[in-house]
Amino acid sequence: MTETLTRLPTLVPPPVELPERAAALRADVRAFLAEERAAGAWYPRADVWLSGWDERFSKELAERGWLGMTIPTEYGGHGASPLDRYVVTEELLAAGAPVAAHWVADRQIGPSLMRFGTEEQRQKYLPRIAAGECYFGIGMSEPDSGSDLASVRTRAERVDGGWELTGTKVWTSGAHHAHAFFALARSAPRDDANRHAGLSQFIVELNSPGVQIRPIPLLTGAHHFNEVVFDKVFVPDSMVLGEIGAGWHQVTSELAFERSGPERFLSTYPLLQALVGEIVSSELDAEGPLAGPSIDTAGPLAGPSIDAGRRRDLGGLVSRLWTLRRMSLAVAGSLESGHAPELAAAVVKDLGTRYENEVIDAARLLVAIPPDPGAEHGFARLLADAVLHAPGFTLRGGTNEVLRGIVARGMGLR
Ligand SMILES: Cc1cc2nc3c(=O)[nH]c(=O)nc-3n(C[C@H](O)[C@H](O)[C@H](O)COP(=O)(O)OP(=O)(O)OC[C@H]3O[C@@H](n4cnc5c(N)ncnc54)[C@H](O)[C@@H]3O)c2cc1C
């Protein structure tokens, strides 16, 4: 057994320490968020990177240099490292700030354009992404192709000066607001011996003739998802991303950026924070104002006033959060050194998204406050949003079952 374990590849890259400058950056972001909250600009929400679409907020971040951070300065970015970006994004998510508008463009479109885009494409999109003026979606999934992405049926046919796309994309988050998305399409007939060949990526402007965007409402009635139908949509040669036929390789390297970030374990962090607040205030109420330590001096988890069972449950959640963060940071460090650690990213996403659901379970079990989707803010609203969004945590970005298959294959176990 020990011998087998020592032969297995390392799952997670070496640990990474944040550079010293990170503390000052973190303090700046926190000060800005505190100002926004004091001005009543928004309330903390769960799963903000999916549902908190607020273009004003995105532009405020851009003005402070917190969008397109890793994009080189010649393309309007800030030439910062993925670790600097990590600090900013974890603070935004922990605060439950409305980051959905720029999320996809900032997280994966910028890096993909730097990696595979032409000079023209970089000049066209990167400065606008860094300015918070250009938002992107992801056009991968189709009605019969989710986990098995190689089976996409959207066709790209060669025409004079470009390609003509016909087919349907589905579950496209934010397509009704976004300016463009990367569409994965079959540009050559399917070859059963090599299913990953013949796929290509195209940059499709979502206001192009022949693009129809149809809403798919959530159970709450909110409009987040869409079906995007292409009817002979013309995409010029200049908007082919990377190489024709290399779509599979490009998409899978994009997924390393998509799967490993702090959004894969912090979607329910604002709920965890509200839970701690509810527990502390209920226990202080029960003991009376003079009993127990002050929250200000002792911190919410430090005082003896929380009962042992609840303290153990909260402590378990907080310590796992810390481990997940270390793993996710290690992946960010590996991305910084130019690697695309798909295997480690899959591990972070599997463990992190299960953790997000466990925060909800704890919130339901440890305090007796029912969820309230109609509340403007506070624990009951956070719980309601988290419960309603939870089914998507382990599905989006590749389902956990499929990720475990990737991990097993990568470790030589399959
Ligand atoms: C909130 C949310 C946002 C999304 N946003 C986008 C977006 O913006 N753009 C986009 O392109 N897509 C988006 N998606 C789609 C998402 O990527 C797909 O839902 C996901 O890849 C799964 O595909 P599917 O829904 O077709 O399920 P299926 O692939 O049909 O899977 C159904 C079930 O079968 C299991 N299964 C399938 N294959 C295997 C296997 N080989 N081994 C074991 N189990 C397997 C799965 O785990 C799952 O439980 C989003 C999804 C969600 C929930």
C-alpha cells in the first residue's frame, strides 16, 4: 500500500506563500469594500460570482486597477501576478460583493486571449476587459453535450472569409448581458477514433445577425441562464481563437483557470460568516449582556460563550476552509509559473464545492432561522439564496463525478 502511494503523482502543486505586498493590497480592497457597504451600495449575497451582476461595481473595481490585473500593461492591464489577483478575488467573494458581470472575462477570457489570441483580438478585447467595459460568457455546453464536451454538435462550416456557425448552446450564464463568448464548435466531421480532433473555438459577438438568446428562468424566476441559438452566424477568420482543430486542447487548458479559484469554495462564505454572527448573538442573548467575552476583543470563535458542539462544527468548517484555500493558492502559484495544473484544479473543485454545500447543511442545523428569499439581506436571505443555488455548485465547470474520473486517470488508477 505504502509503495503504491509513493508511486502516485503529486496531486497538488507545492504550497505557496503570498508575497509581502499582499497585505497592503488586501487592506486596500477591504477599505474599499467597507466604504461601499457603508454607502449601502449592495448587501452581501451568496454565490455572487454567478448572480451578482452589477456593472457599476465592476467599473469601480476597474478604476482601482482590480480588473485585468494579470493582463500586461501594453493591453491595458496591470501586469500583476495571479497571486495578487487571488488576494483581490478572495476578498470580493468573502464580502459577498456583486462580481458576476466581469467574472468570466477577468478569470479566463483574458488569460486565454493572452495564450491563444491574435494581436488583433488582444487589442480589441483586453483593454475593455480591464476597464470593466466588456463582459464575456462561456459557450461550451449544449443540450446533449455537457460532461461529454467532445460530442458538441454546433457546426462550423467554412465560407468565404470565415466560418458559419449553426447549433445550440445551453446553460449560458449571463449571455443576455454579455458582449461576446467563446463558442466551441465542430469544424471537421467527427472521427470516432479521435473524438477530440476537429473542434475549434470562435469568438462570437452576441449581437451578431443569426444569434438568438432565449432565457431559461431559475426556479425563483430570476434570469441567469440562457439558450443561445446560432442560425448560420458568420464569424470572420479574424475571430477564430487559436488554431482550427485545436479547440479541445485550448478548452481544457482554460478549465484549469475555471476550476481552481476561490469561487469554488467561497460561494457560501458570506453565509458561514452570518452563521457565526447568529450563533454568537444568540448565545450572548441567552447569557445576558454581562456574561462571556466581548465579540470585539475575543473574536467570534474565541470566547467560551459558544457551546462545545456548535464550536466544534464551526471549527471543523473553518479549518477545512483554510486547507482548501492552501490548495487553491498552490494551483494559483502553479498557474503563475506557466503551468496548467488540470488535475489539481479538479481536486480543488471537487472538495471545494462539496464544502460549499456543507456550509449550508450547518446553517440549517445550527440555528433555527428559516430561509427567506424575500428578505432584503441578512442570514435568512443568504440561506435562501444558498439553498436555491446549491444544486449548481457541483455541476458547473464540470460535474464532480467527471472530475473524479479525471483525477483517477491522472493518477494512473483508471
Ligand atoms: C450554475 C451553472 C452555470 C453554468 N454555466 C455555464 C456556462 O456559462 N456555459 C456553459 O457552457 N455551460 C454552463 N453550465 C453547464 C455545465 O457546464 C454543465 O451542466 C455540466 O458540464 C454538466 O453537463 P450536463 O448538465 O449536460 O449533465 P450531464 O453531462 O448530462 O450529466 C448528468 C449526470 O451524469 C453524470 N455523468 C456524466 N458523465 C459521467 C461520467 N463519465 N462518469 C460519471 N458520471 C457521469 C454527471 O456527473 C451528472 O451527475 C452551467 C451549469 C450550471 C449548473
